[in-house]
Amino acid sequence: MDTIDCFTCKHFYITWEKSFPYGCKALGFKCKGMPSVEVFKASSKECLLHEQKAEGPKRDK
């Protein structure tokens, strides 16, 4: 199983809740693990709402 990387999705966010640190704005839930893994566990299908984040400006180091 090669799950989707939530960190590259524009709907993914980090919460302030210790018990549910990750969330998905598109699906409207928070969870302990990566949302894409939770979606796969519940439906046996990859997340269909994953959208690649837009590239931000390049930073000079």
C-alpha cells in the first residue's frame, strides 16, 4: 500500500489538540494519524480529495 502524503495536500492541517493532532479540511475530521491512512482504513480506497499544494515562493538561505 502506497498511501497519499497528506503533507503535500492543501486540505491537510495540524491542530492544537494533543489527542487529534492532524486534520483534513476537505473531509472535515481530525485524527491521531495521517488522514489519508484513516480514509484507507475506513474505505479501502485512496483519498479522492487530495489536491497538491500550490508552490510557495522560494526562500533565499
